Amino acid sequence: MKFSTAGEFHTVDIPARGSSAAAFIVPSGQTAAGANDAAGNPFWFNGQPTLRFNPIVLKSLFGKSVSYTGAKRIESGAPLANKIKPMTVKFTKAGTYTYFCDIHPGMKGSVKVVSKSSSVPSAASDKAAVKRQLAADQKTAAKLPKTIVPAGTVSVGGSGPGGVEFYGMLPGTVTVKTGSTLTFQMSAASYEDHTATFGPGNPEDPKQSGTYLGKLAQTFNGPGPFDPIATYPSDPAGTPATLNPTLHGNGFWNSGVLDRTSATPLPPSGRVTFDTPGTYDFYCLIHPFMHGKVVVQ
């Protein structure tokens, strides 16, 4: 059986029998040290483990043929090359096998392997099933940008059934009164990782790669360890943070990396209060094209 990414950023993880999907982000084995804010004050997460992409996800089997017996994991790795060929897997034993995308926890499928004498769906039947699934997903995707979120909340991305995702802030612009607190949270069905990050610079603009946010966003372009200032919440859990142009010396506040899976140590949300009128831009450092604004009046 051939597994292809179809031009998207996914992995194919077929765990050994009795095992589950591998985590995408894991501790690096190192600890954060010397991480200071723009005012020169140490961040709270010094001494905490730094994070990195799971090394097994960085080794690719795309373009290769392998056999799966159930004894050990088959991991395609991330599609990091420009042109990706399918990974071919030979299933040696009958049974039903669940496979996962490690990059998007919760995204999964199954392969049912039957005896040679058993009948299987035709190629035409499979094609029709794919067409039906795509049509349903497209309808879901068209609705996601119109998602209404509760007052006092910004959804960092949107999601629907089956792993359909919207890469945008909801709402894109939110207006609040001075002294208001906003919760930035992952949508309930999301399989993604995002951040909500305020500070100097536009990480989407290549000309601003040297700015504070521009540098932090670049940490996700390599295997890690990631810069802890990008991955950890800028303020410890349970400690109220108030965002204004002088927070952490330069108006920096970061939710840290957020997700909805228990396989990582990452939280699903973060809260911050706005006490100074103005317009505050925020971004996802992992997907910098995700940009929103908070207007404080």
C-alpha cells in the first residue's frame, strides 16, 4: 500500500501493536538557561526543559518500501524534501491497523488487511469515497472563518470534524475596553500547534526577520532545541499578566505553544489583561501568516 502526503505536511506513523502515536514535540534533554527579557530580567522558565521536534519524525522513509509485521513502528518521517515520493508498506499479516499523523495529533486512519481470497473495494469505489469525504470537508472549511467565539475569547485557529482546520485568528480583530482580559485558546477539535504572541516585529515579513518576533519565529525552522522564549508562556501559570508597551521591556506577551493533546506538556490556552489603550498586533510564531489585532479603547 502506498502512502502519499499529496503535497501537505503530514507523517504516516504505524505503531507497533499495543503502542500509540509518537509525540511531535518532546523534551530535548537540555534545560533553559540565560533566557532574559528585553528589560534584562530572567524569564521564569530558566531551568525548565527545552523542547524540540521528535527526532524520529525528522528521518524520512518517503520514496522507500518497507514491511510491517506489527513488531515495530513504521514512521514515514516528515516530508522535508522538495519532491516527495510515496512510502510503500507491505502488510504481512491480516488485521486492522491504525495509522496516525504525528504532526497533527488526532489525525488517523485505518488499514484493514484481509486474506488473498477475500474481496476488497474497487479502485473506483475508493475514488468515490475520497470524493465524498473531500466534498464534506470543503463544506466544513467554508464555514470555519465565520465561527463565532464567546466574548472575551480569541480562538487561535479554527477546526471542524475530521481534522479540517482554519489557519487564522477568530476574530481577526477584537475591540475591548481598557482593563479587559482575553483568553487565547486552541479550538476544541484542533489537531494543530499554535501560539498567540505580541511584541515588536512582523514575523511574516522576511524584511523583519531580525526583529524580536522575527527571530523567535525562526526557531521553528530547525530541529531544535527551540528557543524557550518562543515555546514557553512568557508568564508562569496562575500569575496575572498585564500587556502594555513596557511588559517585559518591549510589550512582549506569549501564550507559548498551545495544543489540545495530552501527549505533550503544552497548555491549550493563555490569558492576558490589557490596561493601556492602543492597537496590539499578535501572531502565531509557528504559522506567522496567522495575524490578529486587539484594539484597546
